[in-house]
Amino acid sequence: MTTTYLKRASKTPETETATAQKVVTEMLAAIESGGEEAVRRYARELDHWEGDIVMSDAAIAAAVAQVPAKVRADIDFAVKQIHDFALAQKRSISDVQVELHPGVIAGQRVLPVNVVGCYAPAGRYAHVASAYMTVTTAKAAGVKTIIACSSPYRGGGMHPYVLYAFKAAGADVIMTLGGVQAIATLAYGLFSGRPADVVVGPGNKFVAEAKRTLFGKVGIDVFAGPSEVAVIADDSADPAIVASDLVGQAEHGHESPAWLFTTSRALAEDVMRRIPALIEALPPTARDAAGSAWRDYGEVIVCDTREEVGAISDRYASEHLEVHARELDWWLGRLTCYGSLFLGEETTVAYGDKASGPNHVLPTKGASRYSGGLSVHKFMKTLTWQRMTREAARDIGEVTARISRLEGMEAHARTADDRLAKYYPGQRFERGDPVTA
């Protein structure tokens, strides 16, 4: 078997992270020590925003009134799709109770976290879909308090469509705030007094680095990088559709990889011929982003067999993975590493990004090898509990005492000893040799 690169990337997302780490570390330190005033300073300096951070009900109502009815209807449709899929996910997990040994009852409770922070970027584009993807899913999980942030849009306040998406999805608090300062605000509970348990939502490399740095203090959705797309195609694929889908995702940003894995050299060459013209036909902002992304990060790989394509795809572990090939069920059973999978020409990443149902906040930079994307489960905790009878405490106590002493943990062993002595006075038990050192 052979693997041929007709186009190889000159950069990887990892090459661009060092600067972001330095900037974010300094900003987070300043915000942690300076609090809300530091956040306001960054909002003025970086976003030229001097208005209110927390939006009032009156301000929200005034902005929402600007949203055309058709836009509201489209957002409402998408919110329902995301909400219904999230509820179906929620039904896949449940409370459990089981008797593991006579008298030993153990179980789990599945509970939502209390506070979630949702971020939607609004730099190059107004990310309306990101607003409802995150808030809707948290709402479906049963989260009590959802705090949403998005940056000022092109010198003004929050984009009214993003604001409507937050409101329609069920956000409780909405803030006009972007970038690292928004992520820090959510994590530290500034302006709201309610630190988030989990912070979610896409963003640029500085937002992604802020979430990575704060992970542990708060939960996050994924370790995110620039958006990625991979297309698997055989000779049955339509090269025009394949090329369109690669360019469609490359417009996300200058660092967004687009990869084609195929068993057909003729298709690969046809796709490569089409892409420059598709990029050139885009409006200036998208043309600039897609052109740079394809030039620096695009790859085209030709393999001998579909098995080899599957292995390559799993190694790349792309955020979005489309399959334009025969026997879609074979690919569904074979592929194991992707953020979200789009089977057949009829669906596409853009459908998943906007309105089809599964969430579009997904792992990048190979993280789908060990993690899935944002789901209702991200906002839920599986908490275990146990109780037992005194008879069961006798059986478990003996074993616990012996294993504790094998480990050298005498205090642990004595908690079992004390119960055995209390519940069964005068009885002898095999509790292991006491730890003396």
C-alpha cells in the first residue's frame, strides 16, 4: 500500500500557539488581581467598548426588536433541533441503583452542574449558531444558571442576531464582552457573582488558550483549535461538491486545515483544480481566510485502498469528517476518530454547524482520539452513592482492613476495625498485620 501527498501543509495549528500562551497568561493574571476594573479596561482597549457589560432587560428587548421575523423563525427552528437532540442524549443516561453484595447498595445520580458560561465569538463573523448551540444544550441538561457572553460587533454593541439566539435558547444573564476577558469573567464570576462550573464555546486562539489555562478551575467543553474539515471520497464522489465543502470550511480562518483523503487520483486532481476558482469567487473576508487556510494548511492524500484511507483519517482525527463514498455503513462501522461524522453527499458540515441537530462545538487538533464534542453530558455530573447493612459492613470491613494494611495505610484499616468492634463485639476477624513503620 502507498500513500501519496498531492498537497502537503506547510504549517500546523501548533506552530501558532506560543504567542497566544504568553498574551493569555498575562491577561488572566491581570484580571484575577484587578477584577472587574481590569475587564473593563481590556474591553475599552481591545474592543473599544465602554457601554454596560451586563445587558438589562430593556436593552435586550430593544435589540431583539431589530431582528426580522424570518431571522427569528430560522433561529427558533435551529434551537428546537439542537434542543431535541440534546434531550435524546440526556435520555441515554440515568440514575442507577444496584445491590453488589448482600446488603451493599450502590448507585449513581445524574445531575446538571449549577452554573454554565457560554461564549459566542463575533469577530470576523457573527457566530449566531454558536450562541444557541451552547445555551440550548445547557438548558436541555437542566442547568440552573446560564451566563452568555459575546463581543461587541464591529464597533457597536452585541450583534442583535447573536443576542436573539442567546435569548431564544434560554440564557439567564447576557454580557457584552469578548475574548480572553469574557472567558476570565465567566470563570471568576465577575459582574454576576456566580463563577461558572463549566465554560463552553468556540473562539480564536486566545480564547482557546484561556480556556485551556483555566481548565481545572472550571470545566471546559474541548481543547479547541482552528476549525478543521476532512473529506473522504472515492471515484463515485462529485468533485464539485467535494471542492465546495473543503472551501466552505476553510473560510473559518487563516489557520483552518482542509484535508482530502481519497482512493481516486483523478478525483483528487479535479478537486485541486476547482478550489482556487471557488476561493477567488468568495467575498473579500472569506476569500482572504480561505485562501490562506488552503495555501498553508490544505492537504490532499491519495491511498490505494479504503482501509488505508480509514487509517489515515483516524490518524488525523479531524473535527468534521465527511464521507462521499460507496457503502456508507461500512465507513460508519470503520471510522473511530472524528468530532462529528457526515455520511453521504446529502449532508454537509454547514448543516451540522447551523441547524441539523448534533452540536457543532467539537474537538480539534487530534483530540477526537479521546474525546467527543459538546453534548448534554458535558453539563451533567455522574455522582455515586452507597449504603450498606451491618452484615455487609462486616464482609467489606474485613477486606478493607487487609487491603489497607497491604498498602501501609493503618489509619484506613482502623476505620474498618472500629466498625467491626462496634457491630460485632468479641468476634475475631482476619484484619491483616498492623502497620508499624
